[in-house]
Amino acid sequence: MSGLSLPVEVLLNEARNIAREAGDAILDVYETRFATMEKDDRSPLTEADLAAHRIISARLRELTPELPLLSEEGRDVPFTERRHWESYWLIDPLDGTREFVKRNGEFTVNIALIERHDPLLGVVWSPVLGTLYSGARGLGAFRETSAASRVPIRVRPPTPGHRPRVVGSRSHGNDRLRAALEKLGPHELVPMGSSLKLCLVAEGAADLYPRLGPTSEWDTAAAHAVVDAAGGRVVDLTGAELRYNTRESLLNPEFLVCAEDPRDWLSRLGLDSPTA
């Protein structure tokens, strides 16, 4: 594989171990009376975010010193530098800091390896829930828990007449999403925090996840790799696959995660027109 010194299977397994180690550091903070800071964009930041960032960054640099790394809690890297990266690690040390602060357990450690603007592999570890999702191109997608060994996962195939199960953000609902779901018709809405929303689609526990609001590339990349490996799709509202590191901004377009052809879902949600 161009730019990679180790097989993808080895990198995936090491990323699983690194995510678990970062999760342990997060739990050390989670069990204390931690302080919450505020970043420039007014999003919350805790010592857990920073501790996980330090561990993941150090371990990945030891594992693959030839690969650059982009982290939510790391230094800003201008596009003039990033645009030359063929392969790089993209991490969110603690995705769902709002859920962490609320202590509802729905936060994750996200580690992704991007190759030529697409997610090659990804690991999503939920330390409180004790669930780890992982996947890589050509290797499949998996879920493992503290009570069960690693098992393959797959998106749920469409069933005619089936009442759709939709997963949505616990912290970022909005009027446009509510309007789109009204157009969808009868459905079940499952609220969930962090990148676990994408993983529910990947394992067949939900049919779709429409995201009508801002996210950053490190929020989605790891779970995007899992969805891809499980046979699902992560697309923008034109139906084009979400891609990474293609421009200066690290904000994603609005997107849809689903198991089958996204055009049908976009139409049913009323999101397939330029004014949607």
C-alpha cells in the first residue's frame, strides 16, 4: 500500500490497542471532579481530551513515524502543507465532549487512517459502554465488547414496508432535521451522542443517520471507515461520497449515513433539492 510501511491489518490492530489506552486515560479523568474549559469556537475542552491526544499522538508516531497526524487537539496544519499528504492519521481524541461533561457515557475515541482523501481504516472506542467498532477496506467491519469477542457487523438490508429506524444527535437537533423526518413519515428516532450514531448504522441497529448541521472531519472519519467496511454509505446531500483533506476548511458538508442507495433516502427526506 503506497505510503504505508506496515500491513493494514497490523495498523488496524495497533489502532485498537491505542484507542483502548487513550480510553483508560479518559476514564481516569471521568471519575474525578474535572474542570471544563472553552475553546475559541466555544466548544468544551477537558483534561481528558488533552490526555487522550498526547497518548494517541505519541503511540502513532512510534508506530508510523513516516505518516503525518492531524488531531482536533493538535496544532493547526495549513492546507498548503496538508494538501501534499497522501496518507495520514486523523484523530478525535475525545469525540462527544458534551456527552462526557454530561456523564452519559456516549463519547468515543476516534482514530482513522486516511489514504488519498478516503478513510482506509477506523477505530471507534466507547470506554464507558465498553464497545469497540473497527473496520478497514478489504478486511470488513467488527464490533467487540467486554462481554463478547470480536464479531463481524454489516449494515441492515432494506426491507419493503419496514418502519425506518433513524439515529440522531442527542446534543445537536434542529428544525430542518425535524422537518425532514416529518417528510419521511412513520419512523423510530434513536438519540445518540458522538460517532456512535454512524456505528449504529454500520452494525444494522439503525437504517439511517441524517446530519443537518456542522461537523469536522475528525468527527466522522473513523466511523466512516467502519460504515464503508460494513457495506454502508456516507454521502453529502448530492449523493457524493464524503472525502477528506480536499480544501482549507476541515468542516464536513451536511451528510447522510445509510445502508443502501442514498438517493431514495434523500428524496424521502426532501433533501435532494438545492434548496433543501
